[in-house]
Amino acid sequence: MEIYSPADIHQDCLSSALNCSISELDVLEYECGLKEKKDDSNVFENFYSGLEFAMDYTSPSPSSCKACEMYPTKNVEEFLEAIKNLVEQW
């Protein structure tokens, strides 16, 4: 499975990159059927909450930032690493 993975994000585009990551987590959750798996679903809900919290404290991104579909696709492990790097940048 390949997922759009924001990387090398300029500070001004952090909000749109976080939003992209949240959207792609929705795809991952759906594709893997995690809503039916209570323990995994709770982990994802906590992860979403953390990303949404970060979004609340990030300025809106200008329209010049990349759309989610413009980022490269990566496998799940690389996608999760990209999110980790994104959150560390925040």
C-alpha cells in the first residue's frame, strides 16, 4: 500500500501537510479495516487527536503549498516515519 507522504515541509506549509497526513491516515484506517479492530482503532484515535491538536496551533497554509496528491507516495512504514518527522518539525 502506498500513501501520500508529506516530506521536507517548509514551516509555512505545516498546516496543509498535517491535514494531508490526517486524510491519509483515514485512508490507511479504512484500507486496513482498523475500525473493526477495537485496540487498533483506539491507537489511531489517539494519533488523530495528537495531529488535530497540532493543527489547532498551526497557522493556515498559503495556497502556494503542495496539495496532498503532489507529495510522493511511500509505504506505510515510511509514511509513519514522515509523520513523526512532521510532528518533530512542529
